[in-house]
Amino acid sequence: MIDFDEALELFDPVMGLEVHVELGTATKMFCGCPNAFGSAPNTQVCPVCLALPGAMPTVNAQAVEFATLIGLALNCEIAQLCRFSRKNYFYPDMPKNFQTSQYDEPIASNGHLDVDLGDGEIFRVEIERAHMEEDTGKSTHVGGLTGRIHGAEYSLLDYNRAGVPLVEIVTKPIVGTGKSAPVVARAYVAALRDLLLTLGVSDVRMDQGSLRCDVNLSLMRKDAGEFGTRTETKNVNSLRSVERAARHEISRQAGILEAGGTIVLETRHFDETTGTTSSGRPKETAEDYRYFPEPDLVPVVPDREWVEKLRAGLPELPWLRRARLQRDWGFTDLEMRDLVAADGVVLVEKTVAAGATPAEARSWWNAYLGQRANERGVTLTELPITPEQVAAVSALVRDGALNAKLARQVIDGVLAGEGEPQDVIAARGLAVVSDDAALQTAVDEALAAQPAIAEKIRSGKLQAVGAVVGAVMKATRGQADAGRVRELVLTTLGVEG
């Protein structure tokens, strides 16, 4: 390992990102079994999933439509004809001993995705292909310390996932990123996730494996002009981990090369705890897989009129939608970038729809709730509070029923599971004191306790009012309307302000 910055002074990184997307179809890729996450093991299987003798696959039409939508949204060419092949390799969770996938004739190819790096810079990632295939089953290794097969006492196999429809989106080699390589990797997967969610073709739950990324990375010595040997870090399942995996491989590979070693063509595992990678298995080449056309499936021939109908029906794409929302909300570029970086656009949109102003919604989600999310180590969407609840608190502040301090306490109560905002207000007694008689008493007491301050105010030094307001706020435990208190102080002293 050598320092990341030092590595980038010696080498240029070359990345290739392969993203597997589980499609949200009702049934699997080649049979009628349900495509649902979380069912009891081996309850969603049939002879096709299990590769029993005589079982015949049939292509899922909805999966073809979803794959075509993905290709169109990625500016790809949609094939006139494409077909499936058998990709031969053995894994216990793949009962056929081959994966039905597309090889030299994918449904979509030669596209691109423009990625916002978060600082206003746009980087274009070229797409080589998007092809259809099926997922494998799931192995669970029991008894070891790491959850991997090494050291396990036994393994369990669940074939519910076998045959779930996938689209694999493969980039062309990504060069010219320099020190931004890890950021580009993360931003690309984030942009792709937003796009797929907008298309409605997947739930893109990285924590459940419905979107996972293989990070291919090699180093090219400065001015050498030749790509180095790559490694493939498999199944990275969070945006943060994609960035960390790329960063680690740059430092690791640079350290080996500088020490005179060679990089092994292999797959690698990513450790979420340490942010490091470890050796997996030697990487197969296309020849190792012995692809040949799948004889049990006819070619897929997308009708041109149907393709154009899908193109015309594409939803407003995420980057266009964000630009429109920014105009509608009146946010600056920086405010919008911060919101996008915090994954808060949809939350603000829903909060505005529930009645908050855009400024109120952005303030809550980007500031106070962002702070609370960081403290808990979760994302904004994982906080136990809804946009409707945030809008309700905003309305109470706007109406004068809460001040800023009390509103934050109400939000904290909701986050703590104390119920709706009104429930928290009632239970904690958080309503603003709006009774002028009670406020006047507190003002009189504060002025009596600070005669010198009162005299300063009478002499025209209005900045001194703050000390009296502060005393009243303290006396009312922060529940007074500070603006009204200021008015009462000036009226009491006969000063205009």
C-alpha cells in the first residue's frame, strides 16, 4: 500500500463498472415463479429454476420491456435482434451449471450517462452494453467467523433467487478521472440508481442486493499508454463502499507495482468494516466460460414501433427533474447540490407537497435532520420521521404556535417515537406562551432585575433589548414568542424600535 495521492502521481487509474440490477417484474426471467424478496427459503422454485430434466424456459416479456427502457434511458442502441447464451461455470447455488445470459448480442449497447460529481462538474461515462441474464441462488455458509465458505461447518442453499431477472450494465473503460476516480465511481452508481428508480424497473435496494456493483480497476503508469492488469472487486453493495473499494485498490495496486510486483487477474472481496479488499479467485475470461447459444430460447426481436413507443413514454429523467425543481424552488446551485448529495430531493419534494415552503423543507432536511442522521449513522430516508410530519411542524412555526427551539424539540420527540407532532407538544408541554399578561409579567420582572439595561434601552441603545428578551426566554423555558417579547419590552419602556 502507498498513499493515495502518491499513487496518483505515478499512475492513472482505469475503471470499469459492472452494475447488476434485479428487475422488479412479477415473475422470474424464464418461468412463472414469483419474483419477491424475503420469502421462506426454497418456496419460490419450479423445475425451470432447479434445472430439472425436461424443464423448458420462456423469456419474461416484462423483463425485456424493462431492459429496453434501461437501454433507451442510457442513450443506447437497441438491438434489432438479440439472443441468449449459456455461460458455463459451476457454483452450488446455480443448479444448471450454466447461467443463461446474453453474450455477443446484448439487447442494448453503446450508450452514455452524464454524471454530476457534486461540485458542478459533469463527467460522461460511456456504456458498453446492457444485457439480460438471470440471477443465481444464494449460499449461506454457517459456522465460520467470516460468513465465507472458508472455515464454515456447512452451507445452506436457497434457490428462491435463482432465475430472478437481471440486467447487467457494463461501462467502457473509464479513463481520465485522476484523483476523482473513486468519486466518479460513486457518482455513477448513484446516478444509475436514481435513473432506475425513476424508470420504475427496480427497487434498487443495495442493502438487499437488488443493485450491486463490481468495481474493475487497473493502473496505467503515467505516459505508458497501456492498461495494467485489472482486479474485480465483487458485489459492492453501497455507494460509500464503491468509492472506498476504488480508493483502496488504487493504493494497494500502486504499492505492489512500486515494489516490483505484479497484479494478479482475480476477483476480490470487499470488507465493509476495514474498507479493504481481499483475494477471491482467479478471474475467468470469456473463453473460460465456453459461451454457446442457448438452444431452448428463440431470439428476441424488439419491434421497432414498440421501441419508439417506449422511447416516447420515458418519464422525466432525474437530472431534468432536478433542474426543474431547482427552478421551481428557487434554490442556488450549491443548495441543490447539497440536497442531492444528502439524497434529500424526494424528501423535500414530498414535504413541499404536504404544505411546507421549499425553504422550510430544505432547511429541515439539509440542516437539523441531516445532523440527526449523521449522529445516528443513517441516511435521511432512514430517519423515523415522514415528510408530512416535517410539514406539520413547519406549519406550527409559521402560525406562531412553535418557535424554532420548540420546533426542534418536537422533531426530536417524533424521532424518539413519541408520536405525531401534536402528541409530542401535548406530552412535553411545548406550546409557545402567547398570553400577553403572562409575558408582560415576565418582562416586568426582567426589567426590574436589570435596571442598567433598561436605562440603556431608554437612551436609544436598542441592541440591549436582546439581554431582556434572553432573560424572558430563560424564565419561560424557551416557550415565549421572542418577537412579541421584544415588542412588549419597548412598549413598557416607551421606546420606539
